[in-house]
Amino acid sequence: MATLLDPMTRDVRWDLAPEMIVPPPGTGACLPPEQQLMLAVLENGVATLLKNVVAEDCRGRRLYAEAVEWVASDETGWLFAFVSICHVLGLDPDCLRLGLQRCCARQAAGEVPAPPRSPFRQAHGARRSSAG
């Protein structure tokens, strides 16, 4: 299983290349569209969580609480539940939770800046428009 944690420090690794978690485009092993959607949902949930760790406004605190609830849930009956997505993508949900928890704690303590924008979306092609 892929991991987002550095094996030495057990901290979240932000320097991971997209191909370390998902295959690069053009290798014949690209994710099917359904899994790309699941990856995008996971990416959005993690980004929302990390972006709002130290939110001071009501909206940011609400988004943070919702993201924490989603990540903490062991629900598997819903296709886009955190655990369901992790299993489909071959990620260990507990390992990812631990890394996110540590990253949030470090961010709240002011030890690390907000994470960089994820490269995953760029690695899997450009957005397509259905308009002419």
C-alpha cells in the first residue's frame, strides 16, 4: 500500500511525486475516471482540512469540523466515505489519518506553513470543457 508518511519521521511527506501514489499518465496504468473522481474527493477533503486548521472565521471552523468528521469516520457504506476511498485507491486510512493528525497539530502550533497545492490534478490531465 502507498503511504503519505515518511517512514523515518512518520510525518506527512509533501515532497511525494504523484507517480509515487498513482501511476503517471501514459503508462497504461492510469486510474479509471471513477477512481480519478475518488482521488479528487480525497484531495479536496484533505486540502479543506489542512487549509482550515487555524481558521478563525465561522465558515472555516465549520469546514474544518466537517473535514475532521469525514476523515475520522469508519463508515464504509457510502462510496465517497474516507475509508471507502482509501481502500479503492490502495491507501491505508489509519496511516493517512495519523499523518493528517500530526500535520494538523504541527500547523496549529505554527511549526509548518500550509501545505503546497497538490500536484495530483495536474498529473492526470487537463480539465475538459463540454462547451464548444
